[in-house]
Amino acid sequence: MDLYSLAFNNIRRRKLRSILTTLGIIIGVATIVVLLGVTTGVTSAIKDETNKYMYDVVVTPASSTGSYLMDSQTTSDIRKRSELFDFREVTVFSEDIKGDRLFFEGTNNWKDVKLKTGTYGVVIYQSVADKYGYSIGSKIKVKNRELTVTGISKDTQSFYVFIDQAYAKQLAGNKVSAIYASTDGDPKTVSEEIERQINGISVETKSEKVNEVQEMTGQALLFTAIIASVALLVGIISVINTMLISVMERTKELGVLKAIGFTNWEIKGSILFESGLLGLSGGIVGVILGIIGIIGIANVLKLSEYMYGMMPLWLILGVILGSTLLSVLAGLYPAMRASKMNVVEALRNE
């Protein structure tokens, strides 16, 4: 009988215990795949949202002004800056609709709006349609004007209505919420100079925005990795427990094996192979369940386009290899204990 047959036979003889041990690994691996996968997908979505604005600086009203809109004079002063070019304005304002606050945002590029049904023009979030009972053709009264809904967006998280930027600016009294612009100079230097020379505004560079996003997403990944690692650690501890009990129950059997010629290394190899096999099988099943979980969560969060990014090859192979190696390490102590058994004492064990 070779080492592989010995390990397989021992797992088959103790099916329930092996299944329960593997279950702990499965739960840990599935948790890692789901948490890290979903966090990676959300991170990609946030970065795409940040990077879709091709700008060097963004100008917004200073928080001290208490306003979320810049008037036409401030806008004109910003546009006159010689170091700025390729301007892009965005106007966001809110209106009280049926006792709730509904936000209207002007868009310069309708490709940024994920349309579910209908056409571009006046596009509402699905959450708005659900809450107010709106559908294509419904009328929304805002600023003494009537808007006719032309489309419904896939997004469901917020209460937003998208309209053309030019019309949004007109409805807001020729005011804008933010101005995005490119610059030939150093964005940091330019932003500081503009803030000094124009009152009531705040200027941020794209790099600052990206760094903020990267810092937040990095912290989120670290936090989820710690939680997932704890879950896997519980499964690895169960492997140590299982292999120790297995060695204790098989004391006489191991003594016989040593008596008929099995070396210490062969005994040790059998235990390590058995624990590694538990880790490998648990890792594979855990990854499969994790992928199923990711698909379900991605559909619920409307992140289907990021689904493949949630299942990177490094994550799948990493957790399978990691669970296998950790299980082998978990079986190291039981294996060393088994290999050091005294043959006579082992054979006398009842």
C-alpha cells in the first residue's frame, strides 16, 4: 500500500469527520473569494467613476459659502483663466417632490448613463420610478417647468434624474455645481493660485481625488482580507484538530506500518498528504461556492459589468493554493508526532 492509498483510505473511513473538517475550509475560502471579489469589483466601479472625468482640476463652491452652486460671475472668472482649457460643467440641484428630495443632474455625455429602457433626454433612476410610480411619459414638475420622462436608468441606489447639462444649468438660474478643466501647468500649483485669486471656491486636482479613492479602497480591501483570513483560520484549526485525533486513533495502525517497514518520512508524508488533500478539496469547493455568491451579489448590486473583474485568476488560484499549503502546515505537528512513535508502545496501544 502506497502513501496515497493510505491517505485516501483514511479519509474514506472517517467520512463525516473529513466532511466537517473540509466544511470549515470551504466556508473560509468562500468567504475570502466573496469578500475580496466583491470589494475588488466595487473598487473598480469607484475608480471608473472617478476616472471617467478627464480633467486635471475640479472647481466647486467652497464649503464656507454654504452653497452648492456657483453663480455666473464666478463661472466666468474661472473660464477666463489662461492656464485652464477644455472646460466641462456639471450642474446638480434638488427639488422637493411629493415630500421627498429629488436630485437633478446635468450630463455632458449620455454614454455615462446606463439606460435600461427608453431614450435619452430625461432619464430617471429605477429607484425614482419605483418610489413615485413614474414611467416613460410621466410628467415631473420642477422649477415651474414640466419634464417628460424619456428613459429609465439601471441604477437603483439614489434618487436622481438626468437631463442635458445646458438645460440643467438653465433651470438652476445659470449656475453650476462643478467645473472640470485641463491645464498645461502643474495642477497643484494652478489649483492653489486659483483658490487665492477667486473667492468662494475650492479647487482639487485629479490626483488628489484618485488618491482619496485609492486610500479608501485600500483600507476596504485590507479590512475584508482580515475578516476573510479569520474565517479561513478557523478551518485550518479544524484540520489540526482532525489530524491530531486521527493520529491518536490510529496509534496501533501506525505502529504496524512502522513494524512492516514504513519509514518515519513515509508516515509523515502520509499524514501531510491527507491534510493537504482536505485543504485542496475544501479550496476547490469553496471557490466554486464563492463564484456563485459573487454572481448573485453582482446582480443584486447592479455590478454585472464588473463581474469578471471580481473573479481574478490570482484570487482563485491563490486561495486554492493557500488553503492547501496551510492545511499541509496544519498537519505538520500531527505528522511529526506520528513519525516519532515508538513501535513497541504503539503496538501495545488499545
